[in-house]
Amino acid sequence: MKAKKLSDIIPGGFEIRIEGKTGMKIEGLSIDSRQVSEGYVYAAFRGTATDGHKFIDQAIDKGAFCIVCEEVTELKKGITYLVTDKVRELTGLMANLFFEKPSETVSLVGVTGTNGKTTVSTLLYQLFSAFGYKCGLISTVENRIGDEVVPATHTTPDVISVHRLIAGMRDKQCEFVFMEVSSHAVDQERISGLKFRGALFTNLTHDHLDYHKTMLNYITAKKKFFDRLPADAFAITNADDKNGPVMLQNTRARKITYALKSMADYKVRIIESSVQGLDLRINNREVHFRLIGEFNAYNLCLVYATAIELGMESDDVLAILSGLRGAEGRFERIIDQKTGVCGIVDYAHTPDALENVLEAIRKVKGHANQIITVVGCGGDRDTSKRPLMAKVAANLSERVILTSDNPRSEDPEIIIDEMEAGLEWESKKKVIRITDRMQAIKSAVMMARDGDIILVAGKGHETYQEIKGEKFPFDDKKVLKELFG
């Protein structure tokens, strides 16, 4: 990467007040004052918990020569200040120029929506890798540069990290990058400066209201992703979701739809659904897939549509896609060979996601068999969905065990109390509470008989449980496997 001066990465046409010189050489950018070194640009973000302006002096002491901020109380000698009320957006545009426009060299496709982001982005990564392309993946579960795994800490990394990550993918000759785009990321300008070749919308249901406060704010955040697409991009939306058309209202991108129930450019129909998978007709082609459930019929159709829009041949796409297994911790099946009990681990942590998974299980389970659901809710997150989660679990399961998820700083007993508040009197007869997650899963296994299905929901791919700020090793899949012997 060529050496750059500050003047090289200040975007034109952006309203900035510049105090100081701009001819100095840049060594790096950071939004964390602790990671600043000599020759760095420090961007002071105002967040919900901390205000980066408080750490400007610390950043300068560590070697920052330029500060991007909303306000300046004291102009220090030898320091350049870029003052704007859009610090986050400007930082993304500067990172884009610093890393030499990495997203313009690869084909970047973003996936947004409440549910399905990880499955869709992972399937696309697997599909295009099977085609022989070197691909990048940015997801909740993991980030990948080709076969190299880079640990993921957020659904979408911070704005500087995401540009750095895509630059690394470009430098290692990745041609396609598939990326989950959360509503937080859009709202916090974590995708500022990125150029997307395509944007995909899965669905939108109740989630993240602890952050967005209202559904309108949540919808608006998702929509902003589509509003900013360039004219040469494509936008694919779910025509069966009432918010699908909303995403396309103001976009300049080429508009494409997919659906199971509505008229659409890409149409999917379920021929048969079983515990072995799905028989689907996608645009009049019948194919068997390994994934299960109506929600995965949507996911598969979206992946197929995206691949075609990216120039792949239909027959080739279906041949490879039919053999893929999807993302880790999404409807993963574990069978007890001794008893015939089936355990399913799924990341479902919203009422809609839980309902989708349980509906899928109900359609494939034996008539005489029962569903035993083990579920909790995360602490320090949207509290309004807790009673809804318990209600969905009780309505669609024969037995329910309410347990601890990642309580974080909250008391798990209070979280379960708030879940129980959503239960009707009749439902309470089938529900018990076991706060210890290990004991809850163990109890579900002890209750299960031949052919029963145990759903362990909420944590999916996670290998830890977060309690009082500390992460303890805990893996739902590993626990089930050990209990099944």
C-alpha cells in the first residue's frame, strides 16, 4: 500500500472544517485511543456508552497528529482537526481512501434482514468457493479470507476494521465478498465508504428495539442500506414480506424480487418437506436440498437469485447448492443413535426465528412424537421480545424448558420471569424453568422418547455463556453430543 498524506484521504464534497496542516504522512486510522500509534488519525465517535471526545488527549499523547471530531475545545499546536457533525460517515470515506478503495476491486454483496443473514451469506460463500472463486465472508459466526478463518466479534465490524478486512481480502485475490449487514451497522455508519455490487433483504420482524426503540426506526435503518446503493448495483428483496417493497422505494439499484407466495422474478415452491430436507421448485426447476423448513426455502431462493444475478449458470448453481449444509449453529441436527431422539441446535433468538424453526420441525416430526424446546433470552438486550419468545415456544412445543441464555449483567431469574409473563394459564402446564442451561438440556434429553425432537434455541454457533461480564465455555452442540453419548 502506497504511503499517503492526510490530504490524500480527505474526500471532496464533504463539509469539513479543517484546522491545521494536511500534508503529513499517515501511518494508520483508529477509533480506539488505546490502539493509536505515532502518525495516526484518531476519530472520536460519540456512542451510547462512551464518548470518544473524552479520549482525544490520550490519542494525542500516543502519537495521533489528526483528530476527526464533532467539536474542539482546545486547538493544540501541531495537531490537525477535521471538524464535522458526521464523524462516523467521514471516517468511513477516509478509510476507503486510505485502504485504496478495496470494495471497488471485489464484488461486494451485503445481506440484511432480521433472520437468515448468516445462512444466506454463508451459502453464497460456500457456493462461489465451490465454483472455484476465492471468496471472503464477513458474518456473525466467522470472517473468512479464502480458507483462512478470522474471528468475528460483531455481525458487522467497525468502519475502519471492515475496510481493512476487505482490503486484506482484495490483497489475497478474493473476487467475491459476502457480508452480513446489521441494522446497527447501517445506523452507526459502519458501512460508510463501501461500494456494494448487490444488496439482499431477507425479512424484517421484531428485534433490536432496545437499540432502535421503534419498528419504524428499525425499518428505516435497514432501508438506508438500499437507499445508498449506486445505480449499477442490484437489490433483491422478499416480495412476501410487507417491508420488502419498502426497501426498494428509493433505491437507484436494479430491483429484483423473490417469493414463495407472491408474484416475483424468482419464484420458489415447496414440493415436499421432511427431516431429510426440502424438495423445491425454483423457477420451474425441481431440486432436493439438504436444508429444512419454509424459512430455508426463502434462503435458498435468495441465494439462487443472487448467483444468477452475479452471472452464474442456473444448472450449475442448483447442482452445487443442493449439496450445501448452510451455516454453523443454524438448524444443526444431532441424532442419538441409541434412542432415535433428534437434537436440533439453532441460533433462533427472535420470536419470528423461533416460530420459523418450530413450524419447520412440526411439519417433519412424527404424529406421535413431541417437540421439547429449551430456550432463554439474552440479557442487556430487547426486553419486549421475552414474553413473545416464551409464548411462541409454548404454542408450538409439547414441552418447554425456560433457561438462561447469555444473561450478561442481568439476573437470569428475572429474565425468565419476564419470559413467563407471556404465557397463558393453559400453556404454563407444559412449561418448567431450569436456570442452569446444562441442567435444562440434560432434563430435555431425559424427557425425550424415541423419535422426539429437542430444540435447543438461542445460542447456535456460540461456544460460551456470558455471565456478569465474563465468558464461560459452553457449547450447546457439544453438550448434546456428550449427553447422547
